[in-house]
Amino acid sequence: MLRRLFGSRGSRKNEAKQEIQVQEVTEPEVEQQEVEVQEVETENTVEPVTKTGLFARLKQGLSKTRTGFIDRISQIVTGRAIDEELFEELEEILIQADVGVTTTLELMDTIRERVKTDKITDGSGLQSLLKEEIVALLSKHHQPLALSDERPAGIMVVGVNGAGKTTTIGKLAYRLKQEQAKVLLGAGDTFRAAASDQLKVWAERVGVDVIAHQEGADPGAVAFDTVAAAKARKADVFILDTAGRLQTKTNLMAELGKVYRVAKRELGRDLDEVLLVVDATTGQNALSQARLFSEAAPVTGIVLTKLDGTAKGGIVLALANELKLPVKLVGVGEQMLDLQDFDPVEFTEALFS
Ligand SMILES: Nc1nc2c(ncn2[C@@H]2O[C@H](COP(=O)(O)OP(=O)(O)O)[C@@H](O)[C@H]2O)c(=O)[nH]1
Ligand SMILES: [Mg+2]
């Protein structure tokens, strides 16, 4: 979970010093966050402590889904013999948790098969089997967030309005900064002045710079300037925000494609990641968002936000199974530390524990 995207490099520390003004503003907050985590755990080295802290946050963030999904499964399987009625009840819970009909039916087929071949006869065996099959399903197309060694690395963030794009960028910038990376943000949501203000607030908190234009400006121009500035300032990574748009509005989707091409041309290669931010509470619509955004821009992965706000976290299974796109990050709250690498085993563990 704490996989580093960037190694810590001494030379970057000197560069970071040039941004001293911004850092002064933000350091108290950053330290506060760290203290919070350390209080949850304790002792010795920072690494295991923080890791346990992140797992606790993930568990906490998944508590609604655990109650509405996994706990209900525990209730129905406990002390039951396995029969068709139990399978049907399980199926119903999966569908209600937003796993989706297609994925539920596939999952249930596998489970029915394995119950036979593994000669499972009791409810607790069935639950262990389900857990194993969930890990297998989530691992199918799994790929972590990956930034190449070329500098600057480029990330573009897309999605519908209110999905959590800007918040995700803030959290991701925080994390990269912790890894000693020099980060530059691009305020590509030029629809409303409030949108770039929101990004600036995050930037100030985290202690990174932002490239922004006036309200109503061409988002392609922001993309161009962001990449050019990232190169000129020798940034390690830039993250480009974009305006939210409905996947059904074809002209706006075409504009997104243009913004991507401008960034790509100026960078001289494909961006490292085009992250589609999806709100976990939107249910099965997430699948349609993923399909149509992928047609407009070369989406490389999904960020699933607001898992803390829903009992229907089963959507992650539908996304992992029905799209060729990996879920790369999950959002489990509004704070800086509430963005985590998606790890199939850890995620399932947090869900079942
Ligand atoms: N609870 C919770 N809220 C989130 C999460 N991610 C984003 N939000 C909230 O969702 C709202 C919309 O987020 P924003 O980043 O502005 O969405 P954008 O329109 O896609 O840029 C804000 O109030 C965020 O604080 C999350 O993982 N959990
Ligand atoms: Mg936004």
C-alpha cells in the first residue's frame, strides 16, 4: 500500500527549498496529519506504523459496505447447510451491494462449481470460498498506479461533475510530495472560477504550485502551459485537472480528447496515467461512465471515490470484472490521507475483517 512512486532523492530536496514560501504555510498541517496516524499505531519505525494506520483508515472507510454486504452474508450463511435457497439469498445480497447482475451471475457460477469440486458443505466454508473468489476477481486486471522514469511524468484526471477529481488530485499531490517529488498542478477546469480556486486551496495545503488561467479560458491552453511549465521547472510530475462532464455530452467529450492531445504533443509522449474518477455511490452508471470516457481519452485506470459514503462498495467488483480497466486508487474520506492504492488482497481483507 505504501509503494513509492518516486524514490527519495537528495537533489530534489534542494529544489524543494526554492518553494519555501509555500512550504511554510503548509507544514503545520502536514505534520498534524502525520501525528494523527502515529497516534493510532505506535512505536519504532515509521513504515509499519503508517501502513497499519492506512489499513485502519481503509477498514473504517469500508465500514458501511461491510455492514450492508459482508455482515449480511455472514448472517445468512451461519449455521446453514448449503442448498439452492442459500445460493439465491447470496445472489440477492450481491446484487443489492451493486456487484451488478452480470458479475453476480459469473461469481455465483464459479461458487456453485467450487462448492461441488471442493465438497464444501457448511456456511462458513462458503464464506471463505466467496472471499477467495472476490480476491481472484479483483486481481484479474489489477495494475497499480505507475509513473515512468521520464520527467516530467504526466497524469490527467477526468470524470463527471462532483466525482471527486479535484479532491483526488489534492490527495495525490500530497502523497507524491511526501515522496519528495516536485509536483505541479494544472487547473484545467476553467468552467467556474470556484473550480480553480478549490485546486489552489489544495495546492497551498500541500505546498505545490498551480498553473491556472481565467474562468472560461480554453482548457487546452491550460494543458499546454502546465506541461510546458512542468518541463521548464523540472517538475517530477504534473497533474492536470479537467472540468466535469456528463459522458453523454458528445461535444464536451470531444473537447476532453483535444485537451489530452495537446498535453501529449507538448510532453512528446503519452501521459503516464489518465485516471477516471468514479463516485462509488453512483452505482451501475459507473460502468457507462468508464466506457464512454475511455472512448474520448485513453483512460488507464479508475479512482473509485467515496467508498466511505456507501454500503454499495460491491461496485468495485463490477468495475474490476466488466471493464478492461484496473481500479488503481480508492478514496475513503475527504482528508489528505484518504486516498489509497487499491490492492485486491488488502481491500478484501479490510472488507471481511
Ligand atoms: N466522503 C468522501 N468525500 C469525497 C471523497 N472524494 C471526494 N469527496 C467529496 O466530494 C465532493 C466533490 O469533490 P470534487 O473533488 O470537488 O469533485 P470534482 O467535481 O470531480 O472535482 C467534495 O465535497 C469532496 O470533499 C471521498 O473519497 N470520500
Ligand atoms: Mg473539480
